[in-house]
Amino acid sequence: QSKDETCKCGQKGTMKHILSHCPLGLDRRTWRHNQVLKVIEAKFKEKLEDINKGKPPKIEKLEKINFVKEGKDPTAMNKKSAKPDSRWDGSWKIMVDLENPLVFPLIATTQRPDIVLWSPEKRKAIIMELTVSWEDNIRVAEERKEQRYKDLVERCEEDGWEMEYFHVGVGARGFIEKGFVHVIRHRLGFTQSETSKLIKEMQETVEKAS
């Protein structure tokens, strides 16, 4: 960027342009995307290792609701139990589209989602697509990518797979979409502490890479 705020590509050198749109920065943006993806991959692998060792996430269930008398502690009156999340039955694998181009493991296709989690014996799979962009662009990218993978999900379901698709939206300045936080907490079974550590590492990584 020069002193007159014109980018080297000839367009106006706003922060949004430099971080998300400049054609001269395409390789840099791909590298930034992959740095964030590596962080996610590492934490997901740790979670799957626990699951494959017989320690799946647990679901809390309220067993009984009691009427609370005046002056009594309501939390002490209601009983909760935790049971293993049956959605994680079987053994699970992970593939990520990084240095070695991903070869989709479920059916024949040239499409390469960023993350694939799957259980061969249970024929269950989760695919995720990561967007690292200017915050205003994330929603449009999410809709575009959902349409891109809609046919792939349907083809897998026709082949007998139980499919889930999620989008991961990350802003170039460190914003993490709430939807991703919900997924890792309530679908992947991350604890609050594990979630906080992952989100912090993602934010620090994308800020440094930008």
C-alpha cells in the first residue's frame, strides 16, 4: 500500500480490501485459512482419540423435577444424570484438506470439503467447510458453500450415510461465529474449558496470520 492509500493492485487500499479481496494476496489468504484449519484439526484429533478410547462426550439429562418449597435451594431438588452420546458410537476417523489434497472417503467425488469426520461401521459422517474472511463476507460464503455441498450430502445419504454439514465462519480480525461454538460444545462434546482454549487459539492464529 502506498502513501495515497492505493493498493499495489490499483484498487483502494482499505483494510477490508487488503485482508480479503486483493488479488495479490490470494496465496497469503490461503495460507491464513490453512493455519486456522491446522488448529481445528489438532483439537478435533484429540477429541476423536478420546472417543475411540471409549470416552465419548456425555449428554446431561434431567431425571426429575421437584416442586421447590419456599426457602429451599431449587438446584438441589432437581436430579441430573449424564449418559454417553450415542451419536459417537463406533470408531471415528478424520481427514482434513491441507498439504495433501483430500480424497473424499465416503463416495467418489472431486469435491474436497475442509474437514470430514466419519465412522465407517456406523456409516455416520460430519463434513465441515471453513471460511476465513472479512466479517461482512462470511454469511454470503456460508450460503454459497452450503449450496456447493448440498448435492454431495444428498448423494452420501442415498448411499446409506447419515450426514451432517456445518459451516465454520472465522473473521480476518479474530471473530468466531457463534454457530461454530455451539457445534463444538453440543455436537462434538467439547467442555467449556476445551472450547475456550480452541477459540482463543483460533483467534490468535488468524490475527497473526492477517
